[in-house]
Amino acid sequence: MNRTLITSALPYINGIKHLGNLIGSQLPSDVYARFCRAKGHEVMFVCATDEHGTPAELAAAKAGKNVSEYCSEMHTVQYELARGFRLSFDHFGRSSSKQNHQLTQYFAGKLAEKGLIEEISEKQVYSNADKRYLPDRYIEGECPNCGSADARGDQCENCTKQLEPTDLINPRSAISGSKDLEVRETKHLYLKQSKMREALDLWIKEKSDWPILTTSIAKKWLHDGDGLQDRGITRDLDWGVPVKKGTAEWHGMEGKVFYVWFDAPIEYIAATAEWAALNGKAEKEWQRWWRTDKGASDVNYVQFMGKDNVPFHTLSFPATIMGADDNWKLVDFIKSFNYLNYDGGQFSTSKGRGVFMNQALDILPSDYWRWWLLSNVPESSDSEFTWDSFQQGVNKDLADVLGNFVSRITKFCRSKFGEIVPEGGDYGPRELAVISQLKERINSYEINMKKMEVRKSASDLRAIWAIGNEYLQDAAPWVLFKEDPIASATIVRFALNLIPLYAALSEPFIPDAADTMANAMNVVKIWPSDINQALETLKPGHTFNVPEVMFAKITDDARDEMQDKFSGKK
């Protein structure tokens, strides 16, 4: 398939995200999107801010702003940070968009038609101090499963147990901290996920190529305990998608909104509709990505997310799509990730512990962060950011291998031949051996990229850079120049031709450096289909410019200063 739909888990609106959030979905999805484009795929890559739910209201109240105003401002902040990290979204939308309101209400109506929505009277916590019902995240307390003191009414972050607000021990209001709570009866809508259990089980069993992390979490939720449970999809909140059946009112649900975890995944579809509207395109242009009766059966749909999002994307959202029974595209592959920890602990906003996206870009350019995060991505297990590891990754991989190669060969050529590709002679056994090495590594690189094995792909890319460095060190054109300038010129021409190759191959991981290499060599980045042909890109007489230092090394003093600054000790 050469039409690829890629979605990244939606970052929540309540604040700037840390590096663990970035590597958990957005950054790997960008690498894959860039690779697919380079290979000639038609790509639709979307993401959005997740703007509904309790945390948005709480964050807005804390900031002293109207929730709509707060979300609008934070969307702009997150969009600019995404641009700063060179995330190449075709559209970065908002779950509060009119398109998402319409689609969420549409799906609810379809599910109701199919008998998959049930109105249930339930007991819900009411705060006398706040004079309102408290939806799940407005309630905090002790987890009945693991004993954590800071569990929320929907889930315990410590043990990931899914909860109901009434399950909490010693509950308190997240708004006022008041324990003056009582349980009252109210009515809500439930998605009858249990009716979809067999269909979901069969569907997941068919996904034999999915990561073990993804399928193990899905199967656990399907089969452990009582298995997949029906799930409430409405909340007593002011901010969100109003409960309607399409455009019709839903009697008895006035004043309620859809639960954020019902409407948030639907925003993947809505973001594509937003893209079409923003670019003056007809509805069929976004529907061809999502409706199987409009051409989406030819689309390969890939989702990227952290492991905490897997249950909703393998069960609840597919239950919505399947249950609507209306020609909607289901995901083909879910790439999930473990957690990135920070220097012996966890990232913490309140404690100032760890590096957040805005802080990272204030310290160093995005390529530095992209490279370390992607080469240490938490795929098979959790990984840990340390400043020693970051320093080594930047200094050894980027500065000593790639940056050193580009600098040495371009500066040597300028000193002996000028900023022009010399002619020399034909490539000899040494160059042919390098070409053979490159073919093998590039083949491995492409295989791993297609499989979305990010860490293995990064290892392949580094090895490809190292091949050029080793060649240059072994061939030593600076030694050969005095006795055989023609042979030296041949080496220089071959080595210079590695730079456009490196620019194209490096673009998914370090796009700014890739642009620097391509611009310095006065070429357009083209993914190599024939390595021999690619290494003849720069003909004798082709002019180039020596680039500035591509990567500055991180000193020990700078490393220690950053480690102290973001330790959370102050």
C-alpha cells in the first residue's frame, strides 16, 4: 500500500509536555511519516490537542482563564513546540473543533441505532462545597487496588487500574479538596462494549504482527477478571461535546457532555476533516482516508501511542468504529511504547524535575534531542534519560561520527581543490567495498523502518555514517595528495557523494542536519533507489559550500549544569 494514514496520540491540553510524552508517540510517528513520504507514499499525518475533560477545566481555573480561552492559547503553544521539534503533521487539530462535535454526536447516534448505547441510572459523587457533581477526574483518593494516595476517579496512575469514582477510599474533591461529598443518583449513557467482546477478540487475534506490548495489554483488558466491561461515555461537565444523537436532542441528557475518552479518538477523523476544510478541499478528500466505501480500504492506517493509551485504542475506539457499522476504517497497526524515565526517577511538573519541550529547545536545537530520544526509544522496556547518556549520544554519534565526516571532507576538498567536486579517476576496490557495505546496511535500515523498529533503525543509520568515517580514515586522501593527486581526488569525490546520501537517509531522524547537508552540497534530498547511482549524484565540477559546525559538543561543565538545573532539587 502506498497510501499511509498516521496518527499520533493526542497530547492533553493542560500544559507543556515533557520529553517522555514527546518520545511516547509524536516523535516516532514523525520519523515514520517522513520515511513513508521519502519512499513515495501519499501520507496523511495528523494529531491534535485533546481539549475536553476535567483537567482542562482545572488547568483553566488555576490559570484564572475561561476554559475555551485557555485551550485556544495552549493549542497555539503546543503547535509551536511541535514545529520547533520539526514534527511534520499535515494537520495539528483541536478536539474542540466543530468537526469533532459533529462526528462524536454522529457516532453516538449510530451506536444508539445499533443498540449499543444504554441509559443507566447510577450513583455519582456530589460535592456540597462545590455545589456540583464531580466527574471521575475531579475526585481523588486512595486506590483500592494498590493503596496509592493519589488515585483519580477514572484510573490509578500508579497501578493503571481502571476505576469508578465511587471505588476510591477517603475521596476528596480535586477542585476544593473538600471531603464533604455524598452519593446521588444521576443518569448517564454507557457504551455496551461487552457486546463487542467476541468481535474485538477475533480482530486482535488477526493482528499477529502487532508489538507484544500492544496485544498483551489488549488481551489483558479483554479477558482478565470479568473481561471487557461496558463503559460510561457521558459526564456532568460544562466543557465538552454536548450529548446529542447526531443533530437531535437526547432526552434526559441535557447539560451533559460526552466523556473525553469517547470523543478524543474520534478527533483523528475530525482532524482530517479540519485539514480538508482549512485547505478548501471537498469532503471526499478526507473521507477517502477514513471511509472504506470512499477508497480507504487501500489505506494503511498506523497509530502511535504510549502504553497507557493502548486499552482505549485497541478496545473502546475500535468498538465505536465497529459498532457504528458504517464503512469506517479500522487501524491496521498500533505501535506502542513504554515509558521514558528521568535520571533515576520520574518527570515531575510540580517539582521541576526533568526537561520539558520548551526548555529543551531553549538549550539545544531539536536535532540533538530527536537523535538521543529516538536512538533510546522505550520500545521493549522502559528507558531512562540521563545527562551522561545524552552527552555521549550527541558527542559520539552526531559530532564525532556524522559531523566530523562532513567537516573533514568538505574542508579538505576546499583546501586542495576549492569548493568544487574534483574529477579524479574511476572508483576502485576500496570504494566498491564501501558500496557493498552501504547496500547491506541501507537494506537493513529500510526493513527496520518499515517494521517501525525505531531503535534498530537508529542503530543502522549510525552504522551508515560510520562507514563513511572509516572509509575516509582508511583512504586518507590528505596523505595521498602529494604523491598521487588524481587518486586523492577520486577519494574526495566519492566521499563528497556520501553527503547527499546521508542527507536523504538522515532526514527522518535529524531533519535540520539533513537540510544543512543537502543545502551545503546544492542538491535536493532523494531517497536512494540505486546506491551506485546515488553515489554519482555530484559530478566533477559541481559546486558546494563548506557548512558551519553541524553539532557542537556538550562539555562536562555544561552537562553538570543542566543536570543540576533540572534535578527538581531547588
